Amino acid sequence: MEKNTGLKRLFYASLYSWKGLQSAIRHEAAFRQECLLFIVAIIISFFLDVTGMERLAMLVSVVLILIVE
């Protein structure tokens, strides 16, 4: 059996990741709630008087929650 390498491996890894994300959104209520929280956090972050680094820190914290989920 020949293993995928290079761009082909990257393509298949991305495809499998996308399918996993779709499955999580479809079957996990907590993940959907966290995705909604991420969208709300993005919108709110642009209305707050914060620096770019503080805005980035807020959004990264929500992304980390999604990754852990």
C-alpha cells in the first residue's frame, strides 16, 4: 500500500478535517453553541475600544475552546 505524500496528503488531511468539522456541527449541540459564541465575540470585539493584540487574545481564547471541544 502506497502512502500519500506531499500535496496529496495535505489535500486528504484537509478533507478529513472538514468532514470532522461538519460532523461536529451536525451532531454536537455544545460545539454549535461555541461556534455561535465565536461569531458573537468577533462582532463584539470590533465595537470595543481595545488594541489589536487584545482583540486577538479574545478571539484566540474562543478558538482554543473550539479546538478543545
